[in-house]
Amino acid sequence: MTEIKKPHNISEKDWQLLTSKYPQKMGEIVTKIANNYPIQYLIGNVEFLNVLLKVDNRVLIPRFETEELVDKTIKKIKKMNLSYPKIIDLGTGSGCIAIALKKNIHSEVTAVDISKDALELAKENAYNNQVAITFIEQDLKDVSLKDYDIIISNPPYVKEDEKVGLETKYEPQMALFAPNNGLYFYELILKKVASLSTKPKLIAFEIGMTQGKDLTILKNKYLPTYKLFLEKDLAGKDRFIFLINE
């Protein structure tokens, strides 16, 4: 039997995980990887801010940038000295944001997604990580944002005509692309918040690297009294917007 060699683009750690999980199928696994199938789906889990999460093709694979979003949000919440804040995560997917926040902040967390399949996996991840989160299956346009202290979202934000990595074709497309040049969900959230009599203290978004200017315009239109902070990711690209209601 011919020994199957490790492809150069796979780490030694991931290769060992794959060979132990698929000892009789490594030829098939290497072919899948050559066709850009995500290694994370094959391994079956990812680490996210010291939380182990199950992932498969029901959900978007959590990215490093989203870890940064949550890490930054945790630091901002702690500075605000809120007592047991109510947090809502819009478009939760695997549950990564909601679970990491619940693990790090003494809070009440609600997580929303339109996908029943994604929520099933998110619930499993919450159970495995021993956190209590309220999960809601609902279209974002129907979600009530009343009485939340913090709103956080990494919504679909890729423009419908934008080129993306080949591996993303295996991920749920509805979790990636958004109408209106990728701005649809941000505007929907901001419009909802504008209609509230009592508004959240903090809104945290992950954004596309070219969307900062457009989102600043939307913020000024709907929430002119909020302070906006546009922050970069570790690659130096505009990636996060924080809106603070002082």
C-alpha cells in the first residue's frame, strides 16, 4: 500500500488529527483538500477564544477576525461596568460569538439565526460548553431588539458580485452574501435600533474591509448620537465597528 504524503498546505497537527480520524480514507481526504474542501469540516471542530466548537457544513467556519471581534467586545463590556447585561447575537451560526461572550461575561445571552440546521449545531455547542443561551429561530427582520444592552453581529456582508476564496463554496452561502453591496443587514439592525425608545449601550459589528465609510453614513443617518469607533484587524484592515451610546 502506497504511503500518502502530507500536502504542504496542511500543518503537522492537522495532519495527525486527520490521519487518526480517517485512517483508511486518507486518499479520499487528500483529494477533498486538493478541491478546497475546508479542513475544519474534516477535523470536525475549531478552537475559538479557548472554546472548542463543533463545525460542519451547516455553519460558517469561525474566522480569526471574529475572535478579534469578540475579544474587543469583551474588553469594552468590562469597561462599561454593566451589571448582568442582556446581550443578543444576530446571525449566530455555530454559536461561537454567543458562547464565548457567555463564558467571559456574567450576562444573559440570546442568539438568533434563520437557519434551523445552524441552530441545532449551535445548541449542541452551547451544551458541550456548559453555557445557558436562549436560541431563537427567526428572520432578522422580525427580531425584536427591545431591552438589550448589547447587540453584536457578524452578519452576511460579502457583496453579491464579490470574488471569494474557493473553499467558501462548501459553506452555507446565505451566511456569506448580502444584498445592497453587503450592507443590507447592518442597515436593518440600525433602523430597528433607531425605532427603540430605550437604546442599547453598545453595538458591535464585524464588517468588510471596504465598508467603513458606508456604515459611517448609515450610522449618522439612523443613530447620530452614538459614537462610532472603526477598528482594524491584525492584518491592518478595517474590520470592526463599535457604536457606543454614552
